[in-house]
Amino acid sequence: MSRKTRLASVAALAATTSFTIASAEGSGANAQVGENLQISGPELTEEVVPVFVQKEVIQPLPESGAAEPQALASADTLHELVARMPDQTGLSREMECLAGAIYFESRGEPLAGQLAVAQVVINRADSGLFPSDYCGVVFQRAQFSFVKGGTMPYIPRGTAAWQRAKAVARIAHEGLWESEAADSLYFHATYVRPSWSRSKQARATIDTHVFYR
């Protein structure tokens, strides 16, 4: 076949084929009274040029360390659920902030107390009254006393306490276990009585922390 004939065939094939483009993650401090990431693509117009993928597209498999949802759902206790959570070696910045708050605020507390601290951070991010992301909540000025100069202290990442904090953070973030803190936005240690607590409604007392809405 001549070069001219091949070009004509290609042009005919292109003229009869249509394409569609589809657009497609402790203790001693108190939570005092004191941006969601949006991903969007360009709006399609008549000037958008189709992009043709030459390689086969394969949906990625789940990470090897991912826990089966059925196994997590069948846990009878929070302790059992924490034990079943897979180790998370690479946390996002937001999850690092959430786990850090758990670690520094409540690593010496029972798991229910750690989950309650995480729930307060999540509730604040969802409330519209505080920064809308975990790091914004944790680093908000004069809210968590373990934050010094806008930074979080060093975390010994090889400890069992940090592993538990990471597991509790994921459980809270994914809503895998209901917390006694419920809709709480504040908490303080039982050995102090801040003035703001008198105007709040107590939701739960867990070990050495009282949680309020």
C-alpha cells in the first residue's frame, strides 16, 4: 500500500470514529474555647482537545496492608478494633495532625478517651465554628497547649503509644466506632475547671477528661 493510500485510510477511519472524554485522603492539655480540599478539573468546551491513551488502563489494587471491611465491622470492642487496624507507615499531613492530637492529649488515657479526643478535633473541623481541617483545628492559636510556637513536639514513632494513636485516628476519621464524646467541641482535664465550662453542656467524662458541647 502506498504512503498516500495509508494516509487516506487513516483519515477515513478518523472521520468515522467518535470519542468521549470522561472527567473524573498525652496528656495535660485542653481544647479551649476559642479548608476543605476541593479537586476540580477544567470545564469542557468545544475547544478541549481529546487525549488518547495508548496504554491499557488498569484499576489499581488496594494496598497490601489494607484491612478487610468485614473484619473491622465484626470487632466486638474498641480494643479489638484497634488491634485489627493495619499499620500505617505513610500518613497524610491531616492524619498526622489528628494522630498527634490523640498522642499528646490522651496517650495515657483508655482507648475510649483517645477516641473522644479525636472526635472533638473532627467535630470542630465539621462545625463551621473552627478551621475546616484537622491541622487547622490542632494548630489554632491557644487551643491545644502541647502546640508550641505553631509546631508539634517530637513524636517517638517507634512506640506502641504512637501506633495506637494512628489506629484510633483512622477509626475516628472513618467513623468505625461511635465515641462517647458524641458532638462535643471542647474538653478539659478533671483537675481544672475553666470558666468557659459553666456555659457548656457536659457530654461525657472519660478517665481524666470532661467533654462538652
